[in-house]
Amino acid sequence: MSDVFELFVESVNKKKQLHCSYQGRHRELCVHAVGWKNGKEQALAFQFAGESSKGLSPGGEWRCMALSQVTDVLLKDGSWHTQDNHSRPQTCVDKIAAEVVY
């Protein structure tokens, strides 16, 4: 497991915000699930602030992220962000290492 993966797991377990760079853009996230998809490290996160190549909807958006493209990870204290549709089945991670429990 990569150092980035370990920080994403910590973010889930402690419900801490995670700030990082993904595909060259600053992201502010609340990670909901982290694990593997087809053997590659991935995470499902709710992006509540930061940048996006397509823009960020008011209130935020769900993101499926390949952790190999994540750099500059920082865990931060702050409000936990999600959307009401968090209970919909996700397809981003098929082997879960850590997941937020509601």
C-alpha cells in the first residue's frame, strides 16, 4: 500500500477532511471509501471545495479517484461533507479497505 493510500484510510477512519492535488488540481474532500478496483488503489470521495477540470457544482460532487494520480496529501480538521445520496451503491471500489460507517 502506498503512503497516499494510508492517508486516505486514515481520513476515512477519523472522518477528517483530506486536501490534495489530483490531476494537477487542488481538491478538498471527504473520503467515504478506499480500496482497490481491478487491483489499482482507488477512493470514492465527496469533493466539497477546490478545483475541477469541469467545474464544481454548488454543494459539491462525488469523485472516483485513482490514487496513483494523487499528490500533496494533507489531513485537516473541519466539517464532514457528504450528500443525501451517499447510500446509493458505488462502483468505484470493488475491494474495500476502509469505508465510512453511518
